[in-house]
Amino acid sequence: MDGDRPDVLLTGLLFYDLVLTGLGKPPTPGEEIWTSGMGCGPGGIANLAVAASRFGLGTSLATVFGDDFYGAHCREILAGQEGVDVSLSRTADGWATPVTVSLAHGQDRALVTHGRQPPYSQDELMGDPPEARTALVHIEAEPREWIAKAAANGTHVYADVGWDPTQRWSRDLLDQLALCHAFLPNEGEAMAYTRTDTATAALGTLAELVPVAVVTRGGDGALAVDQTTGEYAEVPALDVDVLDATGAGDVFGASFVAASLGGWPLSERLRFAVLAAGLSVGHHGGALAAPGWYGVDRWWRSLTDPGLKRAYGFLADRIPADVGPPVRLAPVTPPAPRPLTGPRARERRI
């Protein structure tokens, strides 16, 4: 941190994630499917917190922990293992940490969550937010008071947005971009909110509303405009095998912020974020799949493709001398050679 000033300020809902991989096909009602892999660990807002912290950013997190095993476990990983400052967070008596089962299939996943809304709102957790260099936020239809307070005290707000289940895609939500330094939606969200039919057209509209506009395109990479520097950049995605895409967008956002705080050119910021997100999808879970400097350094040192060597040559001057210890990935079970037999296999379906 810059003195007591956080590099990144975060708030949001924490989950405990159980990720199942290796599905041959999505399950259907009444069917039991065996998977070849399973990982577990913190999720939700923890994805951003761990990704930022692993790039050496002083990260302050305001969230709610349940007073259960999952809450205590997530707190220990975030604060004890990953060095995230959770002093703004609270433990809620009698409230259970939300638990999500993620079924990863192909390049996407389906989520099933058990839980209730937390007893403390984001505004209650934040109060008068500390001055921070940046804040990573998720904007919703109902504006959060703390975001306006953070922007007023000089914090650069980097925002994303979620899928609108109502399919209304109200443009009123974009009014909140007046508080933001950067906006990083995916192309589906960007086109829906701007009423455009291409990622490029959506980017052009968003660039009129916020200084830095980024549109992520999954397997097609990302494109961005920085009005403060007059730069435009478009980069392809890495050709990677996707094990679990959970949290890849969060890793992208945290990595883009890390590079932005370093003052990198836009093309480098975008390539770095695409790289970090690409490295994350090869592991289980969201938070603990974040590569950090250690993972980026390992990838760079093992790289043999001459085209990628040229495209990512800037890393030779960007990777710090001390990349830290090996990152701790989500605990996983080894692939099973064959489905087990026993009572569960013989259960009668009703």
C-alpha cells in the first residue's frame, strides 16, 4: 500500500465455491453424472481480492463472513494466506456463508447457490470509504452511495456490470459511469446496454461516457480505448485449454488495474489482462486460480512461441525481480480412473 492508502478497495458478496470439472455433458433432471475433477475455495468478491493481492497490490476488502466453517475458512485464506486486509469486513452472527456449486462444462459453467442476502449492505460496510488509489466495483440498477464518496475523495473507480435477467438493459444504469474512470463489460453486456450490434460500436459509445472503456470478448480477446492518452488497442485471446472459466473476468479486471497503476501503455495493459485471465482458466475455481506474478513469470520463462515472445516482450521489463512464492491453488481431487460403486451408485431415484 501507499502508506495506509490501499491500492485497491473492494466490497461485495463472498461465496464458498465448490467447482466440479470434467463433465462429459451438462446434467439433465433425474440423471447422475460423475466428474473427473473437483476444486474448492473462496469465490465471489474473493476472486478480485486474491487476483489483485497476488500482483502485489495493497487490497482492502469489505465483505460479510458467515459465522460458520465456510466463513472462517474463507477469512483465513484471504487474510492469513493471501494478505488481503479484511478490517472493513464483518462476521454476521446466525448468517450462513453462501455456498455455490459450479458445474464447469466447455468454456462456460452453470451455478447453483445456497444462501441469503447478507445482513449488512455495501454502504453499511463501507461507511465513509478510505481513500484508495482505485476501487473495483460492480454497478447495479440501484446506485451505491459509497461509490460516489470514493470518487469524490480521488479514488479511480473501475466498474463492471452483470447480466440483466429482466432483459430490459436500462440505459439509466450507464448514468453511473459519470463516477467511473474505467468501464470493463463483456461484449454481450456492452452491446445490450448501448443498443449496438458489434463490440466495436459498443466501445465507441462507451468511450463517450467514461475515460477508459474496455470490452472483453472471451475467446476473441479484448479491445479498449483510453481517452486520457488517445490510445486504442485490440488484442487476441490466448489459445488455451479451458478447465474452469469461473472468475476469469475478475482476474482480467484486477490485472488491468495492476497494469494501469504501473502506468503501462494501453496495449500492454490489455495483453497483460488477457494473459492473466487465460492462465486462470487452466485451474479450478476463481480466486485461487489467479496467477499472480509467480504464474506470469513461469509462463514467460517457459514460452517458446516466437510470435508470443514478440507480442509479450514487454514482460521482460515488467516482471519484478521478486515474484513471490508459488501461488497456492484450490485444493482438488485427482481424476478418478472409473466411477465408484457403492450405496450412492445404487440409490433409487424418485
